[in-house]
Amino acid sequence: MYCLIYFDTEDFISSPDSPVHRLPGQMAEIMSKHGLPGCFHIHGEKARFMERHEQTDVIEAIRQHDVSLHYDRGSMHPTTAEEVSELDWFRGVDRVLYRETGGFRDLERIFGKCSALTQHGGTFAAPIVYAAGRLGKPFFYSPFRLPGREVVWFCNNLLFGGYRAPFYFDPHYRDTPQFEKSLAQVDNHIRGRAETHDLTCMFGCHPVITMMQRFPDAINFINGATPAPDAWEPPVPVEGVSIPLILENFERLVVKLAGQPNVEWTDVAGITQRYQRAPKVVADEELLRGANAVVDHGGPTYTAVLSAGELLVLLAQRAVSPSETYDVPDVIGPTEDCAASCGDTLPDLGTADALARSLLGTVLETGYLPPVVAVDSQLVSLGGALLLLACRATSRGVPAPAERQLSVDAVPGVSEALQNVAKYEKWCCHGPRYHQPGIIEPFRRQCWTLKPAYEPEDYGPGVLGLRPVG
């Protein structure tokens, strides 16, 4: 199992001479001392703060580890998610590129690297994931909980699973009895995960909360607040907090982590390197395997190789022009909802070829799936179209209505992911501009692109070629 430890590095409001700004560098030095790679998720504004105040020792210590962008302006309003929630798909993607490109550029300039875009609070949206992928940056923190898989493909970009442990170290480094309780759970947690998962992400801490009473953004940007920078309020240190104690306990954690058996410690860049190649060419047998999975499921699903959307396009291509091999399409889910209701009624199986031609015409013209497929004056849902094409490919009968589940919500892992994404509305910093339907619906539509990610050697013989994505 691969394992990584990460740190959300966010405070650009405390006074430049506050010891809180030295903590990330001190933690980086401790990890370097014990040979443990770390991942620092840093706001663009925090990185510029460090540069502006000549915190070169901190920068150099962190430079020895992995660095990712924790959004350029953090919780300052409007957040990237707030803006995206108000826009259609294409304008949302453009807005992400406009807002975050500068942060990627500044981290690369200051630290010499920037491996990913990493989620901050509730700042998540499908256009954000897609836009980051267009810049070659995976997205760290996945709302999906696929069995045994913490790395998945979504919006044609890699998503990494995040914090999954029953312990939370932030305030415990300064409280040794509490720290002991959390530390005692580490061995069993990692041992259990190593038996069942590809990746475990350990959350090291928010350095600011190891010594401060509150997050700076929860003081200044809560509920959409927009104070001017000269009115920003710094967080207040916990009374009697001991930096040496924090670092002493942190080092105890590092020693325990570095000594874990059956674990290969890595970072975001390392995981990306291992998983970044997706299937490019698949054999017909792989497509038929997927078709049978769809019929067995009664509707859209993914396989280890193909997303539901890729299966839909390839099965349409197979119906129109069968081949021994197929190029996997670079296609995304629908970019808008269907205004008309399709219902669960499906056309006759004999319409599958006409349906396939209708679908392929739209996909080839636009590069994304349509919200609905028209055939013989009937509107067919994407789930219905996939099921019909899968039945045609396998020569199996169409499942009875009671056995069908045609919504993308039925794709394994999607229902739980939708619940997880819905919770982001409750993030304390979101203000009135956060429009939850503008987050949920595009996310649901893009679940047609979901599938687990694997290392190249783990794909079977049905995968005949791989390609880097991004």
C-alpha cells in the first residue's frame, strides 16, 4: 500500500513574526530528518506571504517535500466554488482556469514545484476538477468511496482519497494525553488499510490549529464575510501553548509512521506518476465484459477499465462499426440537464443501431455526452441508451422494468458521493453566493466519467495501450 502525509498550510493573516509561520518548516525538517516525504497544501496567498516576508528558511525546508495549491486565495470571497456554482459548465471551467492558474504559477516559482490542486473546506465542484486536469494537475480529495480504491478517474482527471482515519492530530500535539490516544490508533489503522486499499492519506495537521484557538478564515471569512485586508483579525494563540511540545509529539508520530511495515511512503507527485496513464486502446473482449456488467447491473456502471460514459460511446461505435480493438474516447458527461422527462420506457431493441448513430453524431460534434438521445421521435435517457446497446452487444434480453436502474445515481459509489458533496454547503465560510444546485447537478452529470484508477501493470490483457491524461 502507498501512504502519504499532508498538511493544509493556510495562515497568511497572523503577524509575520508569529511562530505559527515557522511550524510548517520545522515539521518539514523533522520529516526530512527521518526520511519521510510530506505533502504541503499551500494557499497561493500564503506562499506569496512567505515570499514577501522573506521566510526563506521555511520555503527551503518545505521545498524538500511535495507542494500543491490549496486554492489561490483560500476562503476569500467569492471562493472558486461560489463563483462556479453560479455559472454554466463552460464559463465555470474558464473561471477556474482564470482564478487558479496564477496560484499554480506562483507555487512553481517559489517552491520549484506544484503537484496538484487540493480541496480547501467546501471548495469542490466538477468544473474545478476538470479545469485542474486540463492544466495537468490532479485533484486531491475525492468524495467517492469505491471499494479498495482511493485513486479514481473523474472528469478525465485523477482524484485522490483524503483523510480516512479515526484520529485528528491538529489540537493533540499540544496535549500529550490526547496525542497518546490518537497515536495508539495508528498501527491498527494502517495495518487494516494495507490489507484492503491501494492508498492511505494521513492528515498531519493544519499547522495553524496546533497552536491557535480558531482558523483565521473562520474569524474573517465566515458566512461569506468580506472584510478589507487592513481589518483582518489574526487568530489568538492557545494560552500556554508550547511549540517544543508540539514538535516533540509530532516527531513521535513521524518516527512511528516511518517505521510502518508493508507501506511505501510517497507524495502527491509520486501517486500521480504511478496512476496517470489511463487505458487508450481496448480489445473487444474488454468492451463485452463491460456490456455484460451493464446488463447485470440493469443500467450504468463502470468497470476496472471503462467508465459508464466510455462504455456508452464505445458500445455505440461497436454497433455502427464493429472492430477487434477500440480507441477509448476522451469524452465528458453532459454539460446541461435534459428539459424533457424520458421516463423508464425504452424503445424496441431493434432501434439500437439508430440510437447508436444518433449518439455518436452528437459526441463527435461536441466532445461530450448529450443529456438525452433522440431516436424515432422518442427521447431515451443515457442510462436507457447504455442498457439497450449493452443488450445488443451481448445478445441478452432487456431486463424487466423492475430490474432496471437507469439513472447515473445507480453507478456504484455515486449515491454516497452525492451525499458527501451535499455536505459542502454547510462549510462555515460559504456565503449567500454558494448555490448548491449549481454544484450538485454538474457533479451528478459528470459521474458518467467515474472509474477506478490503476497502475499500468495492474490492467489486464484487454487493455492494449495507455495514455497520459492531462
